[in-house]
Amino acid sequence: METSSTLTVTAQTLVLTDRPARYAEQIAKHFGHRCEAQWSGDSGFVAFEAGRCEMHAEEGGLRLAAAAFSPAGLAQIQDVVKRHLERWGEKDALRVEWDTLGQPAA
């Protein structure tokens, strides 16, 4: 676990898809074997050691908001979520492009 106890660095993205709940549920189930994760209805989260990723299904896309204890932790969460979603959504041409909300790049 990081030394700071506050999630201070953040990023968000909207992943365009007509099946946002399907992908969010897949993320929660996959990571739920390793850490706390939950999906119910149209929202959920994954609590990684480095921070947290909130997920919200919207019409036309999956909104992701990541928060971490450090820039390195944020980069780790962004990378792991991006790699998994893009691999699972290859047939749907999913692309995950994070906006770091004014934070310096890690």
C-alpha cells in the first residue's frame, strides 16, 4: 500500500461502447478474485492496492474514474484497466484514453 492515506491523483475517461454494463461487470468479476470489486445495475468499483476505479454505465459508453495515492499508482491503475478493456473489447474496437484531470503525467 502507498504511504499516503488519501487518494489525491485522479483520471477519467469515457469508453465508447453500446455494451458498457457488460464490460464493467467483466472488470469487476475479473479483479474481484484479487481485490474488492463490485458491480450492481449501472455502477460499481474496483479497489486496487494503489487506489480505486469507479465505473458507471451510461448510454453509449462506460465512464471510468480512477483515483490513486500517488502518480505511480494512478499510472498502474490506468494501465491495467486499459490493457484489459482493450483486449476484451478488441472486436468492438474499444479504446481507453485517460484524461488526468490536470495532474502531471506519471
